[in-house]
Amino acid sequence: MPIGIGEPLPSVQLTKLVADGREPIDTADYFKGRRVALFAVPGAYTPTCSAKHLPGFIEKADALKAKGIDEIACTAVNDPFVLEAWAKANDAQGITMLADGNADFAAALGLDMDGTKFGMGRRSQRYAMVVNDGVVESLHVEAPGEFRVSSADHLLETL
């Protein structure tokens, strides 16, 4: 069963690439004390993720922050090097890339999916959420094959 509104995020280790290498990120600590718009994509460089999902959050970053969002973060079941390259290729300044290389975070949220029929293995479902001081404030999970409720535009409408 997926995580619900009002529930705290589980403590799982993600990875962020920093100037001197990889930095482990504990989700319980990372989301504490601030309001974060977190969106998840099945994979960096995949068509919808690259053409719509990430660009929408880049374009709407200022509007989200004007609505009380302290940080915008993206997670995907990729390694931190791929996520950093994807961020650079899309000029995603201001979007924090959090690698969930083994899909542990996606699974702990109950938002993982089986992408083996597409040759992708275990992945994250596409979603967007607002996390306020480590607690899920809102959650928008896409139906398979859709891109509507996890967009930056939709998230802005709900704030």
C-alpha cells in the first residue's frame, strides 16, 4: 500500500552527487524542517521524463517557491552520475537530484513498479508530492502511461 497524506517519509538512503563525490542522504533528515516539492520519474533520459516532467519543474521553479516551497527535488531509479548528467543536459539549476539506484525509496513508499517488460527492471512510479517537515502534505500518483497529476502545473494548482 502506498504512503498516504499525513504520514512521515520512511528513513531510506538516497545519493546526491556533490563536487567531491557522492553524498549519502538520509530521507528522514533531508526533508526535516522544510517544505519540499518532490517529483519522481521512472528514469532519467526517458521520453516523457525528459520532454515534459523535468522541464515543467525547471520552468515553474520560481512559481513553486513563491507558493512556499523551499526546495524542489527529483528522484529516479538511476545512479547519481546519470542524474547529474541529465540535470546538466537540461540546465536543471535549482532542482536537487536524488538517486534511488536500487529503488529502495520507491519501494519503501509503496510507489515502485515492475518495468521488466520494458527492460527497465524495478522502477519508481511517476508522482509528485509535497513533503512538509518530513510528512507527506500532498501526493499525486500517475496512472500507468499517463502524465497529468504529477506535473509542475498540477502541483502548483493544488498549492
